[in-house]
Amino acid sequence: MDMKTILDAIGKTPLLTIDGIHVKCEHLNPSGSVKDRLARYVIEKAEKTGLLKKGTTIVEASSGNTGTAVSMVGAVKGYKVTIFIVEGLSEERYKMIRAFGADVRTVPRDRMDLAVQGAIALGREKDHFHVNQFASPWNVEDHEQHLGGEILRAFGRRRIDAVVAAIGSGGTLIGLARAFRRVNPAVKVFGVEPARCALVHGRLHGQSEVCRPHRIEGIAEGFVPPLIEDNIELIDDVLLVEDDDAIEEAKRIARVHGCFVGVSSGANLLAARRVKEKHPELRNVVTLFPDEGEKYLSEPWFSR
């Protein structure tokens, strides 16, 4: 297929069956994550609605993947980009964002709230546009229409029984929930969080909402995102995964299935397998690999 820019390569990723789970391989998007979808979609919606025009600087808060994706889309379209990001992440994340020409502004580790505040404040200034992944309905809209639409078309007449997805911004989980429930209102919706940061799980079960530092980068940012707050009734339950289990599962996926994916992918597949084991009546369980393993090469666990 002849493409005009790398943005034309976003989406249409493979849907594999791994360990009996249907897995959308979003790590194969151009910048290496599912976030390429929302970056292109939100930026192009902003262009069409007049919020983004030549000379505007794009601003976002990110733990890496969205920042990389927004920087890539901004580079192709000729916009300046500023990314607010927490310290202490894998080195590859900062290097990739800078490689696309973006300005990187760091905040203390485990203080994504400060990154969000910084992006909101700068986004209010003249000639700036804030992507706002944690609250923008365009994030959900994109995943509902495009990621969800691709999966539904791949399934054809087969029924999807459950979806399992880690909670970062919340856009993927809520978008897929809406897409699948339009076709099958009985679809079960399961979020995934680190056991050390069980905020949405705590809220659903009336338990304390405690978030401690964890190693599953890209999810559970220390607060319940507005997209989850506004749509929490769509979630049936949230599964908790230990850091070490997610890391080992990501390594197993590479060694057994040949997919070099990130730690949140390990968390997703592990949680999806647990859902199917506990609920054998849910025959078709869908999840995704959110990002690639290359973004974690500087971390110690992939060298062991």
C-alpha cells in the first residue's frame, strides 16, 4: 500500500490469538504504542474545529507513550510540541520524544498530577493546544470508532464476551466498552491496575484508594482519570496484577510467542487469562498489547 506519511500506517494492527485470548497488537503502531491513534485523531479533530492551526504549539502530559505519539504526529504536521513528563521512567521514552523534536519538561517521579497541571496551564496560553488525554471525549471517541471498529470487523459474526484493558487515561477501556456493548450489551468489561495502585478497584469495591510507586509504566498514574470517573458504571470489575508478575509475563510473551512487548502488555494478557480461567463461559476475551518492549531496554528486567 502506497502511503503519503507515516501517519497512514497508524491502526489496522493484527489481531492474534495467544493462549486462547484475542490480542490486538497495538505495539506495532509507528511510534510503538496504541497512543498513536488518539494522538492523530485528537490533533486532526482540533485542526478541523479550528482549535489547532499553523503556529500553534501542542501540549500534553504523559508517562511516555502519548508524549511520543503526539511528538511524532506534531513532527509530521509541522507543529511545535511540549511534553510534560515525570522523571524516573525508562530512558528510551525521553530520547524518543526528543528525537521527534519536542520540548521535554520533567516533574518529580510519581507526580503525574504536576505534569497534568503544567500541561493545563500552558495549554491555556495563546497559540497553544492541550491534547488532554485524561479528559478529552475525543480519546474515547477514537477508540470506540477505530480500535473497537477494527476488532468488531475482524470478529465478523462471532460474539465478543469480554474486554480486558489496563487503565491509563481510560480512553481505551471506555471506548472499547462502548463499541462492544453496542453489538452485545452483555459484554463484560474488566480494567487492569497494578496491585500497588488500586484506585479504580478501590472505588468499585468501596475500599481505600491507595497508590504506591509501581513498575508497570504507562498505567495507574496516581489518580482516577476523568474519563473513568465519568464512565465508571461501564466497568464490571478491575483486576489487580503484581509488578513482578506483569514483568515476567511480558518476558514470557517474547520468548514463547515472539512478541516483544512492554510490561502493561504482560499485565493485560495475564489478567485476560485469569478472566477466562475464572469465567469459562466467556469464550471470546479481547485484550491488547499497548506498547513495544523496545521502550524498556534500559530497564534491568529485560537483561535477565
